[in-house]
Amino acid sequence: MKILALDTSTAACSAALWLDGASLELFEISSKQHSELILPMVDKIMHESGVSLHQCDALAVGEGPGSFTGLRVGVAAAQGLAFGVDLPVIPVSSLLAQANRHLTAHSLCAFDARMSQLYWGLYQLGSSGLMQAVTEVMLSAAEEIVLNPDYAWTALGTGCDRYRTDLKAGNAGVHVDFVSHSFPHATDVARIAVEYYAAGRMIAAEQLAPHYVRNKVTN
């Protein structure tokens, strides 16, 4: 299984090539340069691996939520590459990719949505060994997020970094471990895409669109 994966949904920009269980990835924190970085990353990975796009089974991309500009860059790059070699595309939630960066029993993943709000979701470790969503992707203020006190939680993502104090205040008595400065990686997008590919969850490139959650631009 060969899957090229991209993620530009946050300040992190990454590309990865999944090769039968192994991943070759390039990753950089650079919130304003995604459009300059992503295609050179792809070129470098394909050159170093000796694999061509024609040899890939699919192209996966973090569809959002996240930065409006970042999502547009990632989706446009994925569409252009997929059109060029007639590859199917596998959209993957960027929050789910974030959850799979740290495999824990229960996690809260949240991105800063600006306007004093978060894009967030709750996730748990599934039988496949990957994190699975237990809520839809939500948009709300941090104080509206209430975690089940019966579980220990791991909190990940830029939203948890920025609103840690508010999340702690709203969940007094709940065990929450905060992992600072964690971002979704293209490797995690690829790992999820392998499972989706097996389930037939592919689309044509022209059907791909960012999952903004909120329509008002906040970049």
C-alpha cells in the first residue's frame, strides 16, 4: 500500500509517503508559508523514496477543520496532484489525525478557531489500534466543553494550548493531561487513510473540499 498524504490544516505543514507500514515524512512549523513548502516537500519525498505518483494507490489529505488558508492550500495541492495521475483522494479529519498523534484511551483534540472559539472533538482508542471519533466535530467556546469525569483525558492541539486555563476551570475534578505544542502530521493522515482505503472510502479529486465547520474566515 502506497499513499501520499498531506496536512496543512494548522501552523504545521507536512507531507508523508506511506510505504506498506513505514512512513517517510517531512514536517515544518511555518504558518504563513504552506503554499511555498508543500509541493517541494512532495517532490523531495518522492525523489528520496524512488516512488512515483503513478505508483501510489491514493492521495490523502487533512480536510480540516483548521486554518482557512491552510486548508485551501492543502486541498488545492491534493487535487492538482491527484488530477495529474488520476488518483483517488481520501479526505481525513485533521482533528482525527491530531488524536492519532498520541494513542491514549480518551482524548480531547481542539484547534484554535479564533473569535474565542475552538474546533474540537472527543476520541477514544478503537479495536483497530487507531483513535476513533465519539463526537462530531464541534465549534464552541472552551467553557462549553465538559469532559466525562469517569475517564482520564489527554488534551491535544493548538486550542488546548491556548485555552488550557479555561478548559481546566470548566472541568475541575477531571483528570486531564495536556500535551503542549502537538500538531497533526501527514503520517497520521496516511495511517488513517489506509483503513479508509480498505473500507472503500475514496472520492474523486473534483469532489474534494475543505471541511471548514464555520463559513466565516478567521485567519
